[in-house]
Amino acid sequence: MEITRRTLLKASVAASAAATVGIPISEVAAKTVDEAEKDWLWDKSVCRFCGTGCGIMVATQDGRIVATKGDPDAPVNRGLNCIKGYFNGKIQYGKDRLTKPLLRMTDGKFDKQGKFQAVSWDRAMDEMEKQFKQVYKEQGPHGVAIFGSGQYTIPEGYAAAKLMKAGFRSNNIDPNARHCMASAVVAFIQSFGIDEPSGNYDDIEYTDTVVTWGANMAECHPILWARVSDRKLGDVDNVKLINLTTCSNQTSDIADSEIIFKPGTDLAIWNYIAREIVKRDAVDHDFVNKHCVFATGPYDIGYGMRPTSKYAFEAEKDIQAKELEVVLDADEAIAQRRRAGERVKQKNTKAPVKHWQISFDEFKRGVEPYTLDFVARLSKGDPDESLASHRQKLQALADAYIDDQRKVVSFWTMGMNQHYRGSWVNEQAYMVHLLLGKQAKPGDGAFSLTGQPSACGTAREVGTFAHRLPADMVVANPKHRARSEKLWKLPPKTLNPKVGAHIMNILRGLEDGKIKFAWVQVNNPFQASANANHWIKAARKMDNFIVCSDPYPTVSAKVADLILPTAMIFEKWGLYGNAERRTQGWRQQVNAPGEARTDVWQALEFSKRFKLKEVWGKQKIPGLKSKGFTDGELPDVLQQAKAMGYSPEDSLYDVLFATAQNRKVAWPDEAVAKGHACNTAEWLGEGWFPEKALFNEYREFGLGHEHDLADFDTYMSDDNRGLKWPVVDGKETEWRFNEKYDPYVTKGAGFEFYGKALKATPVGDLDGVTDKKKKPLPGRAKIFFRPYAAPPEQPDNNYDLWFSTGRVIEHWHTGTMTRRVPELHRAVPTAQLFMHPYDAKQRGLKRNDVVVVESRRGVFKALLETQGRNRPAKGYTFAPFFDESVFVNKVCLDVTCPMSKETDFKKAAVKVYKA
Amino acid sequence: MNISAILAVVLPEKLDTMVTTLNQLPGVEVHHIEQDSGRLILTQEAESIDDEIKGLKMIKKLPGIIMADMVQHYFGEDEHSYPPELPDELNDQSEAVCVPAFLNE
Ligand code: SF4
């Protein structure tokens, strides 16, 4: 590059950045920007990488992305991006980008043992259709499955969910968000009757106390952390930050207090705070009496493992046995008011979510054992810290929550979600905030952060889960099905009332042969799921057909039978919803390379291959039991379909997607597109605009049902930087459940937790139900008592160290995208195992040794790191999970929260030795 | 080659020394200064993003820096980038070379 051009570019980049963050620049400087950028086309967009949902501006020139910058008008990030944000413009240009469908073949025919060969889209879809139809015929709708995603755009998730649920009548669609947000969702629904946080990011500026629980925000939500740091540094003496973690991390750098706790004892710490609130009579009685009830549920709910040891490796069997029976340890005995050594049959593994209302007195009795003495001893996580110091920190933590002069926000992510009692510990956060009346107010609230860019917007709101329908409805509820059938113009009883397989059960289904066709969309389950050896074997050795839509050759692509090359973020139109309920949209910026196609196109194109008579006839669903249905069976609805004007020969494409109404949503649509292309519309070539039509159709579900979204054009308009739902009369809602801000709250109520789910329960005491009659609790939130339970796997003489996985800032999840950027990859070359120097010494290991990490389930190798940014206490190890060559999930335990079925990636026992 | 613009916030009383220090870092140049708030815009030029990240981390660690984060990134002429059209050899069906080798390992 010539010097002059380079100088000009630098001056221009600097001037443009200055303008972005509001530093005044001279006229001359402004001119350099015009000059350097004269052929660039800037457009607004959204970051692809995390749930923060930063706005980014993307510049294109001659069909290529040339620059990105933080969007100065985005309220989330105000012009900043974290390091990852940078790579939005680069990830699509990796050298191994897939550009043609690839099918395993031998001698021109599909062969599961064959090698991948490039085929045409027609050939690919022909094979996919053939395989799908064969399985569908033999096994019925629950023999097929889709692995969905929290990275789906809203139209993508909607298309996939509608195709599966309304078309194929299967609920076997479940997103990777199951691994990340499911526990948060259960707690929202159980506590509030509606999903997603009441507050928003502005809480950071309104509060004076930020407590992080199992959330390394400095690395994992850096832009929000920048806002927290700003708040802290702007008022150093008054603003308090407390970081609770099992492993010292960067978030502690500016924290006032770092509390290192033993894995799983967060359950006890929350209860200690609750006990203090009660003991110091700091309960906001007015708030609680008007707006809350107390509740609890069974403790003997297992750990989400298989109930049988049939599939377990020999070494796994002792842990697996706990699914059936647990021997209480001394701490659990105190925490659950029982005897140590007592054998407890896990009787409620099938109905872990059931719960009942209790009195405040019973609640008090529940938290009573959680004294400072007990909890401090139980929870101290750093052997080098004195008990007195840990005690003092816990006390200060309780003080900070309870101080009535303080506002307090609790943030958490995977530490609390990926937890064998993830739903409980999420509920405990609401317990503390609700007791104090510090919820749903500016600067006050328990705030669940999300990992993925559209875990909220798509996975949860669209409902791409095995049990969900759009707008918080569920398949098991006949009214919800009826409403969905009406909106989707389906005959009654088309929708399947039986909850489908969650993501771990899809994997297990592949292993058992119950599921024989799976389609992987926008995620990488064969790398990202715990206990991976089982699933890879299932994919490769069992008789099944696995399709993987992917821009890159990931582990999931590698184990698939057919790979569909797929368009990436800026190669399509899309909308995401971030962690503060903000829905944001972007236009297609560039074309996808080669023959890569959008996920929306793939779903629609596949739907063309099915006639109603193939899917809407009688179907067998093993295990289906539901009022109005014959056991094990979905009825033939073709007659009613005829009465509605459908023909059995109609295709699912016409009935579900290219409906008369949707075809009216015309493409080209210059008013919105402003020169941008829409490849999906062009490839379909039928003059309609699928992303827009699908979004506007989806939107109907939420209108008037507490989930109102604006229309597609509003989100796409140049001056819109997203809106926080519910969007009523064009206005977003800043704090939900609070009359001042939320139009859904009844006038005069002050607060109202109006979510409709689970709003009547039996009544009982701590030990069980005493009155089965359901007592309604309209407008109220539930304050749950949940006890401490010990982690099912803990270090012992053989596997003597704790092991946890997580993220580091430079990489996003399994690294499929970020590892494509060569420089970035080099920055963190290969996964490291972080360990305390003392533990290393004990084992005769030194920094940079190659070590073997072994658990009951498998082994992996890594470079040992005893310094650096993650500083585990003695007895703990940590490894990030982005690197394909260091397959940490092989050692992870596939225990889940029994309520949410979310895997606990954070607590396994391992041994480490020199390779 | 990559050029990034970084927003840094420094303690206002250290502004002058910080500007000097920053300008001495390889590839770094301070362009805009806002005296009252201590905000600076600097550019960093580096061969690779690896170097940029290292540079940014170094800047973040300097005493006197309150925060530093990237704002804009230019990589239009990054030699590591990938052509918008696939190179011919990748499209060559007969060799099926568009199948990444490791998939068939
Ligand atoms: S904080 Fe998250 S959304 Fe924001 S730029 Fe970084 S990765 Fe993207």
C-alpha cells in the first residue's frame, strides 16, 4: 500500500472513530474521512457474537466488507466494540469456507462410510428427502429432529420451528440455547410466569451495587463490563462491585470484593442472604404481601442423567447410580433438615418442576439452617483463604444486598445456568431480590445475561425448544395449541401435544436408534455437548442420516452425512433479540460465496418436497398421552384440511410459507432494501420477501399477549437501533412489571407480575402438598425456597481435581468462526489447562508441559498454564472449550439440571498427569 | 495490514505524558485529544490482528490508562482476507478439491 494512501486511511479511521464516540474533529479531518471512505457504503448491523447485542456499522465496497466500527447510535455499546466485535467483517472470508453441498458417497451413491464429495443442491436435497421420508414413515414424527440455535435469526428460527411443529408435527427441535439459557428460562417461568428479564442494561447506570455470580463479565460481556467499569470509576467510593466465582478471573480486577466459593455452594450462599434478610427484618413486607407468594418443590429430582447404566462406561457407573438414589452427605443433611448418610430414592425425576405454595413461616423454617457459620464453612473455595476472611466477605455481601440505601443488580451467566440445580439457583436470585423489593425498578433487579446473540430473540421468543411455541406458549397446553393452530391456519389437532426431545435426548436418541434423521442448523452440537465420545460414535456408527448446515467444516459437519453450505450473518437479512429484550435488524450486505445458501432458503426449499398427505395423516407418537388424543397417536387431519380449502396434494411450502398473505409481501422492496439484495427472495424467484413475511407473520403471536414486537420495516429503518419488547403503540418497555414503565400493568397496581404461566398451584409445607386444590396467584411472583444439594461428582482420591470449562475473550464458543481468523487463532494458539502452581508442583508439572486431563468419561491433552488470566485456587482446574483439537467435552459430565435439562459443564472431577 | 482506531481514557493530569508514551509504541499514533475528559483517539497499525490484540492489551495495562477499547477497524487490504469469488481451483468439481482434506481424514 502506498504511504500516502495509508496515511490518509489512518487519519480517516481516527477521525471517523472520534466522531463515533463524540470527540469533536476539525473540518480538515472530516474531509479525510469523506475522501478515504468515498466508495464505502456504511450500514447498521448487529454483532454476531454474544448476547450483549452491540450495534456495529459495516462498510462494503464492491461487494466486499472492508471495515467495521462500533455503532455510535447504538444504546447498548455507544460506539464501542470488544475485540470479537471486530471479526464480524472477517469471519465470512475464511479459506475453508464451504461453498458446495457435500455428500458422503461411494461410486456415485450415498454411503454412510463413503467420503465427502461435492454434489448439486438438487442432488443434496433429493438424498435428504429420501432419507427423511424413510425415517418419517418408519418411526413417525419423533424419529426426526432438528438441532436449533440461539444464533438463528428470528426468521430462521421461525421457519424451522413452523416446518417442524406445524408441518412435520414433530416437537423434536431444540436449540443449543438449551446448554446456555434453559435454567434461566425455567426460573423466569416458574417465578414470574413469563420469560426474560424485567430490567435492561440502563440498570448499570442507575445502580450503585453490582454483584456478579458465576459470570466473568470482563471477558464474556466486555462491553457491558465497560459500562460497569465506567460506573465504578465515575464514583469509586460509592459504587460497589462484588464478584462471586469459583476461579479468580479478570472481573475481579476492579471489584471491591472477590468471593471464591466451592462449586455448587452458591445454593447455600443465596439462602444465607435470604436468612439474613429475614433475621434482620429487612423483608419489604409491603411489596411481598401485595405482589408475591412463597413456594417450594421436591428435592429428590435426580441429576438429569439416564435412569439406566446400560449405556454408561464402566467408570461412569458410580455417578450414574445417583440418578436413582443419593446418600446425603453431612452438609446436605443440615441444608435439607435430614440425617447424614440417609439414602434418598430420587422419586421425582419425572416431575422435577412441580411446586406448591407455602407460608412465610415455612419459608423461614427452610432458610433457618443457613447460618453464617454453616455457609461460610461449606462455601469457602480457596484453601489459602482464612475462614474469617471468607466469613467477613459473605457478611459484607449480605450487607450490600440488604442496605436500604443501596440499589443492587445481580448479573449471572453460565455459572448459574450450567448447574446441576441451575433452575433452583436462578430462582434463588429472584428470591433475594423479591424479598427486598429490589426487582423491576431502575437500578434494582436480578438480571440473567445471555451467551448467544439471539438466545432471547429467537430460541426463547420464537420458541425453538422441544416444549415451546411462539410467545411463551407451550405444546402441552391445549389452549396454546389451539391459538397457534388458528394463527398458522392449521386444522385442529395438527400440533403435537407431546414434548419433544431436548438437545441431550436428541443425541441420546441417535445413540439408541430412536432418532434416525437429524438436521444441524446454526450450531455445532457434536463439539459443544458434554460427554461427546458417545454422540460422535452414535452419529458415525448407528444407522442414521445427519445433515449439517454450516459455513465451515466443523466437528458436526465432519460427523454428518450431508453438509449444506450456508450463508453467514451479513450474507442475509436478519433480526436478533438481545439479553435486554431488544430486537434489532440488519440488511443483507454482501452475497454468500459460491453456492452457500441461507438457512431460510434451505428450510423453505426442503418444505417444497412434502405434500400434506404425507404428513397430516394419522401419525404414531410413542408415549403420547393427552386429553382428546388417542394414546400414542396424532389424528388424521386431512379431512378438516380439505374443509379449510387445502388439498392433500398441496406442498408444505404453499401451506406454511408461501401463503396468499405472505406472497403479498413483495420483493423487490426498495423502500426497505435501499439497494441491498435479498438472496433468499432471489433464489426462490417468486417475487415475495421471505424474511419480512415470516417476521411479520410471527409477530402476530405476541401482539396483545405481552410480547408485542414492532413490524419488520420499523426494525430495518435507518434510524432504528432496536426496541425493547413489549412494544406497545410504537413505544418500547424499559422495565417490565412496573406500572411506571409497563403498559401491561393494571393501573393503580404499582407492580404486577402478570405472566400467565403456572399461576395456580397446590398448597403445602416444606415437606409436601397438603391441599391439592390449586390456589390461583394472579399478578404475583413466586419466592422459592430451594435447598443446597451437593454436586453429584466431586473430587475423590482418584479424580482429585475440580474441572470447569468456559470462554476466553478472543474466542466464541466452539471457535468455528473465530478460529477462522488466523491472527486471532494465533493469539490463543491451543487450549490451556489452568492450574494453581502448587498443584502443578505436587504433580511434578511445569508451565507449558503437555498434560493429560482424565475423567471417568474420557481424556484430552492441553498445555499447562499456571499463570495468566484465569487463576484457579488450589484443587481447581479450568480449560476453555473453543479448540477442536483440545476436545474438552470428552471429559465433561452430562449431568443436567433436571428441570431445565441444561448441562452442567462446570463441575467434573479429573486427574491430571504428564503426557 | 490492519488499521484500528482505539478510544483510550486516561487520567486527565497524566494526559501529556500518556500521549508521549503512546506515540512511542510501535505502530501507534495519537490523533485526537479531548483535554477535559482525558479521552484520546489513537490508531494502531499492525501486520496482523494478533499484533493488534497484543498492542491493545499493552495499552490497557499502561499505568494511567482507565480504559482502552477498539472503535473502528479497517481491513480492506488485509492480505489474509479472502476473495469474494472463490478461486477457480476450489470450484473444480472434477477434483472435488472444495472438500476440505481433514473432513475425510
Ligand atoms: S460485547 Fe458481545 S455483542 Fe458486543 S462487540 Fe463484543 S461480542 Fe459483540
